[in-house]
Amino acid sequence: MLVDIQNLRITFETRTSRFEAVRGLNLKLGKEKLGIVGESGSGKSLTARALMKLLPPIAQVQADKLEFFGTDIMKATEADMRKIRGKRAGFILQDPKYSLNPVKTIGSQVAESWRTHKGGSAKQAKEAAVDLLDQVMIRNPGDVAKLYPHEVSGGMGQRVMIAMMLAPDPEVLIADEPTSALDATVQAEILRLIDDLVSKRGMGLILISHDLPLVSHFCDRVMVMYSGQVMEELKASELTRASHPYTQGLLNCIPSLTHPKERLPILTRDSDWLK
């Protein structure tokens, strides 16, 4: 088991209020592709950040079990987490223009990721960076390595992010809306790339997304979240036959070219969904 979470709770407290953003979440991950879907604010990204111990100090995290590769994340020190982040678990964030350093070349950033975890000389790191850019299907990787983030497209920037995360040969890849800022054609290319790399390297994958059709075709299993809780968990191939009214409501809100509707339905929520 790569990831084991039991009864995860994430709370934010201010002087006047207390908000429980994730409530009693359970999650297990093996060498498979798990999709986590739900509306904005449902707790998807918070769950991933809690697993990587990247939440701000204001967040209060509680769990009966929060384990990554058998390491108790609740008790892990920053030194322990440095052995996990990047080296054993790669985290691809949503938008490369906010994640890449604007004053460093692409090649130097990929090389830094490789050298941090694998050591070696600057020359070896530079050669490894070019090879990694080639692995993520970037044409003329040697030339691209000399560019700065603002000189490449969104799709290429996302490929660079993937190359950085793959540099230490992680066992788990967490992709938080990796294609949200890209057009449909580039989305498909990035997902094919991730799928190919995950399969070749035998990694586990957590894909966080709003796109239900995408997740149903790409993942093995789907977890549906609403207001910090898991509403339903099922095989990705069976997503269209979901039984929970929330999942059914999300599916009904998806536009269809074959069965167009004059107006898309509004999702009806029920307070009984929340425990």
C-alpha cells in the first residue's frame, strides 16, 4: 500500500469562526490511477497537500492514520518529508507559470530537481535535464532547456513541470488539475504522456480534476468529494452508473453534443448527504 489515510480531518480556525474543510476522509492507494473529483472547495487539493505536509500553519490536521510508504506523516519531521517530497512522491501543480521560477532557465530548474535527489556533477545534471525534457516529448530539448518559463507555451510549461517531478523517479505522482489551463488538444497530449509514464514506471497516480468524463476514461478508480466528505467511490468505468444523487447531479450538468439541452440542470443539494 503506497498511501493509507483513515479519518482525515482538516480544520481552519479564526477568531470568530471554525471551518472543517475535510471531514472523516478515508483513502487507500496502490499502484493504480485514482481520480478525485468534485466541485471547487470540496477538499480535493487540501487532501493532497495534507499528504505532502504542505498545508499552512493555520490548518489543523487530525487523522487516525496518515501514512505515505509506511511513514507516519503526522509525526514526520521536515527532514523525513524531504525524503518523500520529490524523491518518492511527485506533486504536479495546476499552473506552471505560478510554479516555475521566472528568473531561472528551464534546464537549470529540471537539473536542480535531479541533482537535489540524485547528487552528481553539474554536467551530469544538465545532461539528465535534457534527457528528461526529451522523455516528456519536448522537441529540441537542448534548445528549450536554455529558455525561461515565459518563453514557452502553457502546454510546454506543464511538460516541464512533469519532467521536474519525474527527475527523482518517484513511486507516486499527484497531479492537481494538471490540464486545467490548457486547451482540449494539449490536454489530451498531456494526459497521454502522464498515462504512458505512469505505466512504464509502475507508479501510483492521484489525479485531481473537475472533469468527470476525463477521469472516467483515464483512471482505474474514482472518489467523489462534496463539502469535505467522500460521497461515493467506484470503478472509473462505472462512473456513468453512479448511485449517489450528488454524482448523478454532476453528470447531468455535463453538456452533450449528441443530446443537447436548452438549459443545463442546476444541481440540487441535500443536507442529509453530510454526516
